Amino acid sequence: MSEKSRIRWLCRRGMKELDVLLERFVGAEYDDLDERERGELLTLVGMEDPDLYYLIMERSEPDNAVQAELLGRIRQFKRPAGAG
């Protein structure tokens, strides 16, 4: 199983909102991530749903600058395609 396939599998969440958001992000952005970002993505998808949800909704603080930047990129996928 490739690393991307593994990440996609880990994006399957109990919270449908996270599932859709993460799947869209990985499909569109994973190949452009550097190794540090891929590592942080793996950390994020390893979190419990409520903890990850709070990070994405900016209700809790990321652990580091790479994680903060990655979360910002993920948040862009909250809006439907074509929305401003």
C-alpha cells in the first residue's frame, strides 16, 4: 500500500464532515506536500475526531508552524468548489 493510499484510508473518519474534508484535501494536495507536511498530516489523521475537529475549526492551537500552515490549507477545502 502506498503512503498516499494509507493516508486516504486514515482519512476515513467517524465524523462525516472530517471524512469529506480530509479526502478532498488529500486528493487535491497530497502530491504537493513536502516530507514535513506529510509527517504532520499523518499526525493530524492519527488524532481523535474531536481533537482534529477543534484544530480545523480553530478552537484549539496547532503544535507547530508546519501544522498551522497545513491546517490553513485544509480549511480551504471546507467551502464547496467555486465558493469564495
